[in-house]
Amino acid sequence: MAPRTRLVAATGTLAATALLAACGGGDHDDKIASSPTPSATTASPATPASSTPEADPSAPTFDFPSDVTIKIDPDTTGDATKDAVLRDQAYGLDATYLAISKLDEKLPVFTNYVIEGASEMWSESIASGRKNHRTVTGTVHFYDRKVTISSSTTAGVTFCEDQSASYDKDSKTGKVYTTTPSVNDFLSHSVFMRKDKAGTWRIATYNSQRGAARCKP
């Protein structure tokens, strides 16, 4: 989702009202298929599907529904500060998709890692998705993450996202709205990170561009 344009990732049926920002951004045929998995709001917690870098015993737990997978490339730099930003930014991405998949913007892990304008934007989308019974399914991949340190407490991260295997799903019926693959499946993002007093880097703003040719392999 792009904060100013409201939606960069939903299928065509949702674009006008900007409900969710998380799936299948191709040429929108809105083909409907029966989902072989439970709806994201009722699925039993599964082993975390994220590939968040640098597994750490103190890392937050992300109990994604069994039909949602988040892949995040480590993109580590060897610089302690930049790698800390990348670690927490990955947690923020996981937290955002967890909130989307469960249609719950009040999850503690989401409110801890996503703040200010980014929180407001995603919370509005998630609330709309809950109202309209629209969530996500499939796999998203984040990669090519690059950090710019601005100060001891602020930083920026640019990165790419591949949504070619992610789609909207009806949270009540489990039906999946598939799309035709296209360059629109690839998004370019930039986020502003702010470090809190506890030392956690949190996503404060979130901007996106759909159809990013530079992000297409």
C-alpha cells in the first residue's frame, strides 16, 4: 500500500476502496478458486513461516496462518547499526503481515514495531479488510533491503517486494482471488525507521510504488 494513494497491492475488486495492501498485484482477472486451507482468521497457529534473518531466542514470535508465508532476505551488511535496523525492520514487516493475515491491528507485536503514520495507514486498511472479509493467502518475498543511517535514532530502508504468489482471500468463505502475473506484482518500498528508548527500531512511515521494474528479477 502506498500511504498517499491508499492501495498498491489489493486485487481489482478492492482497489477503489483501498481495503487491503498485501496481495497479487498482477493484471486483475479476479479469478476465484476454492482455498484448500482454512481462512486466515480461523487457522490454527503454525510454525512461523517467516525467514526473518538472524534467528534469535529473544526474537518475537509470528504465528502465521498455515497458508501465509513471509520470506525476507537477510541483506546483512556487517555494520552493527545497519544490521540492527534491518533486523527490526524485518520484524516490522512480519508484524504487519501477521496483523493483515489475522485482520487484527491491535496485535502487540504490530503496535510495538509499527508506529506513527505507518501504523495509522495499515490499521485503516486492516479495519477495512475486516469489515469486508478480505485477507491474504500465499507467499510474499522481501529483498534488496538497503539502509541509510540518518542519526543515532533515525534511519531509512529501501527494499523490494514480490507479490506474484500472494492473493486476496475471503476470510469467511476461504475463496482466493487470483491474478495474472505482471510487473505489477513487484513493488518498491521505502520506510523511515525511528529508534525508541529501549533500542528498538520501529517503522514510522511506509511508502510504496507498484509496478517497479527495478524489482523484477
